[in-house]
Amino acid sequence: MYYNENTTIFLDGKWMKAKDASTDLYAQTMHYGSGVFEGIRSYATEDGAKVFKAKEHYERLLYSAEKMHIQLNYSVEELVELTYELLERNDLQNAYIRPLVYLGANMSLQPTDEVHVLLCSWSWDRYLGDDMLRVMTSSFQRPNPKSCHVEAKVTGHYTNSILATTEAKNKGYDEALLLDMNGNVAEGPGANFFFEKDDKLYTAPLGNILAGITRQTVLELAKELGIEVFEKFFTPDEVYNADGAFFTGTAAEVAGIESLDGKAFNLPWEETLGAALSAAYLNRVQKVEYRNFELV
């Protein structure tokens, strides 16, 4: 699914076939989950493949690495340039791009100087699909921000996401919604969350969630469209009576939600602010809008 015999990746300064790559079985990232990554999308435009908000994604990758005491010896500009070369070498335009920074052999619970950088890409449909989602409130919470850097995109954090999504699937739902340690809505396992009530949008504030780049794009689009957005704490009870809701994420884009815990929202998706923002988002990423793309 992710690669074939012709797929080219970038690993530690070299271009090679994905099938020929290898890693150390004693890698600290494999044993302890200390590594950082990004999820990025490129889109076909009239000027060829354009990577959406590449600069912001790689700035976050460097930030995540710094928070995890990982020395990453690449600049944002170098990583953006390598990403376009990755797409060209694999003849991809509409693509999902995965930069991964992982660590070498180290069984101690301390940083290591051996740092590996992988860039790979593949064609990937919208992560949560195109159908409306039936979501449940998860029994798992998002990590307490005093336990780790929740705003960093760290590989080990996603064990929490796997548990939440698996629980939801096993109970017949499409996806989970996680709360924070205080019982307020935080986010989905791999996406931020918005709900709509009386022509206004609400989303959790930063602090207990990942600062999503798609989330930020939706905030920008909402401002352009004159939609009021409030970043505040709220409980699932407030969401039950919402007019609509949606997830946002690079892999998911803007994904409509049909119900939470079996309680359907008040408006059909087509009449919601989420539907309007979903259309605006796709227009933004698929068109050549120079103020929103980082071009090289």
C-alpha cells in the first residue's frame, strides 16, 4: 500500500529504493517511542504539485525535535526542497508525505546523538473517508500536558490514538473523541475537533491538544468568511445539542461528523458551516493561491 519496488525514499542524506532500506532493531524510537514526525499533503495544481503549508509543517517538525532533545541538522528550506524532489522522483502530485525523525540504538532513557531522517510519500485517500462519521466519546483521555509535550508530534503519543480508535471501531463507531484530564473535549485520535451552534464555531483551546495546521487553516478560512470561532473549554453535553461538527487534519482534511454517542446533530451536513469550510479548504489547497503555498 505504501510502497512498491519502484518507490524512492530519502534516508540519511541518500536517495534509495524503499525496498532496500533497513533500520536498527535496537533503535530507541522502536523500543521507547522517542521520535518525531509530520503528515503533509501535496496537491495537483495548474502549476504542478504544490505542498500545502510545507514551511509550517517543517517548522513544527523542528519544534517537536527540539522538545524531545533531538538534534535535527536540516533547515526548513532544505526539507522543503527535498520534499519536492521526493515527489518528482516518485511521479506524485496528489500525495501524502511522511517525514520521520527516528533515533539509533540506545537502551537508556536519555537522548542519543544518532539521528535518522526519513522522507517518504504515497497516494492516500482522505484518512477518515468521505462518509459522515459516527463518533463516540472515548474512555481514554488525552495525556496530561504535564506528562509530556502534547503540542509536539511525537511517535509515542500515538499509542493513545490507537487505543481510542480501536475502542471506537470495536463498539461499532467510525472514530473516537477524546477528553482532556478535566473532562473537557480535546480532539480526535488524529484530528482536531470543531462543533457548530447558532452559526458560531467552537473548538478546544491550545494547551491540551496538538496545534493542528489544518485547524489553523480552518480558523483562517472562517475569519475570511466572517464566521465567528470561539476557542474555549466545553463538555460532550454541550456538543450533543450542536447543529454540526467536524474533524480537521492533514490526512482527514475536513471530515463531517453525523453524531456523537448516537445523538445526531441538528442540521444536515450540507447546511452547516463545516460543509462550507470543507469546500473552502479544498478550494484553497487545490488552487494556486500564492499567499497560502510555500513555493520553491
